[in-house]
Amino acid sequence: MMKRRRTSIVTCAVAASALVLAGCGGGADDKSTAGKEVKPGEVIELEYMHRLPDGEGMTPVQEIVDRWNEENPEVQVTANKWGGEALEMIKQLELDVNSGSAPCLAQLAYAEVPEMYAKGMLEDVKDEAEKYKDNFSGAYAQMGVGDAIVGLPQDTGPLVYFYDEAAFQELDLDVPNTVEELKEMAVKAAEQGKYILDFEIDEAQNWLSGQAAAAGDTWYGTEGDQWVVDTEGDGAQVVADFWQEMLDNDAALTHNRWDDAYTKAMQDGELIGNIGAAWEAGFMLDAVVPEDEEGTWKVAPLPDFGAGQLTGPDGGSGVAVMKGCEYPAQAVEFIDWFNRQTEDLATQGLVVAAKGDVTTPEKVKRQFGGQDVFAELAKANESLTDKFPYIPGFSSVGPKMNDTAAKVIAGEAKVADIFAAAQEASIAALKDLNLPVAD
């Protein structure tokens, strides 16, 4: 399929043109706010809503925040962990913004930022954020919407390949460097009752779009004042053909990523490899490797899907300042400090966006057989494409992709139909927000 011509690539997640955001409640013309005046001796209270895992062996978010509170008695922060699904958190935040009860700060996936800004749910804090820009990697741009900056980046989510080195050696499997080698190894493993791939229905949106990005696709761009959508490009075709072949040959499992069956397949040694997001490294082996043992899993680069040593995004998040926050300057100061607690955040499994080296946490190092995991993840971060922005409304694309992925497993659709569903859903999402879309 011939890709559409793009006169500009939207590298800050949404087109800079005010027309693209017109009529969406936020708008590119919103000005940074200086915030409420702080009276002498006044103690400022900020609430930070997050969804970090806070799992075993991790430095708890509350412990990090307590350290800030001890060092900054004039700005006290309360951390609240969201316990439900990410989509439900976004719905709750929208209700809270509308009622004037939203927290000052919230952890948001980069894909969620454009839509929330377009709906008027985020503050433009560019004047404050620019003070800390040099502390962060290129992910800083992911917190931008047009000319606005709504917060600071926390982590990234490049796709990598996880595999059980001991199991691979036992089956005489090579670590795949290309998609063709991945096919070959997957078939070879399946013939011996093992699987080095799992088709994740519940992760279709970010997982498959990230693979398409790694294959060289750019799904969203602009021509003049209009959005251009192309989710069925050459890269998507490579990804669709790959997975269709794996499913047709029974060379991949089909467990939902977040179902117990996925973890059990790893525990039983049935699933010995898979494509995953870098942030999974912090917890994926907790139920697989006993505390008193050393694991045999490893991290490798995502196999080449035809675009060279390139990987795509699956997740990654920043901390944004919510609409109505009375103290944006102090809020951004806290975000900068919190997001630069790299050693602590690394224990949460994050590939941190802040500059500087990160030591692999001892638990993760043990689980991955002594590998310097975070050094490998940093390499993946360096090969992460910078040509895969998101659209306002991207959250509504996921359910359509997931539903179609379920039909694929039921034999009612092909993998290529998932990308067709993304095309239709993306256009519908933009039109629902009254944003112009090119034919």
C-alpha cells in the first residue's frame, strides 16, 4: 500500500496548528498560569495520582514522596495509587476536573496526553517546564501538545525481546535478530512443545502499533490544517503477515498478557520468550524466579522488522499538571525532583526519561541471571523511533483493535483487520473531537 504524503510530521504528539485543536476545550492558545499567590508561612499541599506497580522489591512511591516532604516542609505532597484500569483513571480524572476536585498531578501515558489536553483537562506549564528541560531525554517532547507543555516525562517503553536463555540453549535455538529468524525459531520451538511468542489480544493497541512503528510506520501526521491517518502502511503489513503466519502455523500462544494463564505458561516453562515493553522487566519474573534462585531469562533488542535496528513505543508516561491546579510552579518543581529519582524509579521497572546512568536493581539483575538489564534497555531507548506521534482520541482506538484481535483468535478475522480497525477508529476519534481529517 502506498503511504500518504505528509508535509509535516507531528513530533510533539499533535499538530502545532491552532486549527487542529480548535473547538476542543483545551486549545493551543491556552496560556501558562502563574498560579495562586503563596502567602508567607503557608504550606502548599499537592496531590499526585500515579499507577506505578509498587511491587515486591521496589522502592515504594510513598517512600520517595516522604523524602521530598521531609526536605520541603513548605510543599507537602500526597501520593495516591490508582488501583484500577488506566482507562478508568482517565474517566475519573475527567469527572474530577469538571467538578473542580482533580489532583494537581497525574501520571499519564504519552498516548493519553493529546486527548486530555484537547478536552481541556491539562494546564499549559511550558514556562515552568522549560526550566527543567535539560534534565530529560528526547521524551520531553512527548509532554508537548502543539506549543504547550503540560508536564515532564517519567519513563519510556521501547519494545524489546525477552527470552529464557537456558530454555533456548536446551532447544538449540538462536536469539532472533530479524523477523525471519524469529519465525524460524518460533516454528522450531513449537515443534518441541515450547513457545517463544504470545499473541497478546489485550495489548493490541500499543503492542501492535509499537511493532508497526519498529517496522518504519508513522500512523499520524498533518497536511496543512488536516490530520492524515495511515495505520495500514508497509510496516503494518509486515507485522500483520508475521503474526498471521505464526497463528496459522500454531507457533504462538494466545494468552492475554494480564491473565494468570500468561504467568502460568512462563512458570511451567511453556512460554520461553516474547516481545514486550521494557518496563515489564521490573516485575515480569516475580512469579517465575524464586527469591533464593537466579533466573535464566535475558533481554535482547527487538528483532529487525525490516527498518533496521529500530524499535517502537509501548507505553511510557509522564506526570502532567491537571487543569485547575492552584500551584503549577511548585507542582512542576516536584515533578522534576521526583522524575530524577532514577535509582528508586528503576526499581519500579521504569526506563527513566531523566538523563544519567541507572544501575540495574539487584532483584532484576538476579532474575535475569546477572545481566545488566537496564544497560540493555537504555540501548533500546536509543533506537526508539521519534516518528510515531499520537492523536487526540487514541484511547478509543484500542478497544476496536482489541475486539478485532479477539475475532482473529476466534477465526472470524485476519490480523490485517486489526490495523484496518485502527484506521476506522482513528478517523472516528478525530471527527468526534471536531478535528479535520484529510480524505
